[in-house]
Amino acid sequence: MKQRELTYPRAGSQLAFARVATALAALSAGALAIGALAVGRLAIQRLAVRSASFRQLRIDELQVGRLRLRQQQARGLQASPMHAYLPAKDVARARQFYEGKLGFVPRQEVAGGVVYEFGEGTSCFLYPTPHAGTSQASQAFWQVADVEREVADLKARGVAFENYDMPGDKSDSGVVTAGGAKAAWFKDSEGNTLAIVQSL
């Protein structure tokens, strides 16, 4: 019986294999290094986000603290909420304007009038009086984040805005910029002048 001859890789093959193994090891080490770098960057990003969130939380707490301090320092009427009156010669007609055109939802009916609630605990009382519309000054204003957007929305609802000759820059929509604010005015069905204001 013939014996099978054992064969061994040639020296060149061994060298090639060693080179391939070395290259694979280098690639693995590089991949591990890149992975470790990515994990490190992710950890830094998370730490930065947490740090920013913590700073914002501290700022919010500081602002709330200052507000509470001002409220504690206020005395008499200034420590109490203040709400607006809206006079109306015809309450039914005024309700059609505010509820039908502006989309307000009434809070309650009181003494022939209507209470409407707004943001941050504010409200107004629409009440009947023959003297409605006699004032040439603004009755009230809303503090908004984007006056141009509010004007566009109200115009789409059919609200007509006033065009006053006054100092300041005026946009194509009629919004006036002056004194650190943007503002626009319109009148309700009872002749009351109302404003929308955005602080800059």
C-alpha cells in the first residue's frame, strides 16, 4: 500500500498568509478605534445635550423665581388680575363678530353680556351699553408671537384692518413696526378699536 505523501505550504504562501492576517488585524484594530471614537463622540453629544437642558432648566427656574418675587412685591391692585371690558350696543351682533368671525368660544353669559377667556388667565367681558364705539382710542390688545401670521389669518376670516398715518415702517399687510414692536389694528362690529402686538 502506498503511503500518502504529506505536503507543506511553500514559504511564499506562508508569507502571503501572514501579510493577509496582519492586514486583517490592522483593519480590525482600525474598526475598533473608529467605533470607540464614535462612542466617545456620542457620549460627548449626550453630555452636551444634558448640560444644555440643565442650563435651560436653571434659567426657567430663575425666571419663575423672579416672577414670584415681583408678585410678592406687588401691592394692592397690582397684585390682582386685570381684565378688559368690551362695550357693545348690540350684544347679539357683537357675538356674531367675535364667535362667528373670530372663532371665540364664550366662557359664560353674565348680566346680558358674555365672558371670553384668553391666554395666561386673562379675559374680557362683552357687555351691553349705548355708549359703545364712542372711544377713538384702542380698547385692548393681544400680545402675540407672530403678528403677520395673525393678521393673515384674520383677513382670511373677513376682518378688515385699519390704515393709520403714523411713524414707523409699514409692511404690505399693513403691520406697523415702531418703538420696539409690530402692531396692527382692526375694529369690531361695535366700533371698538382692537390691536395685535408683537414685541421685538
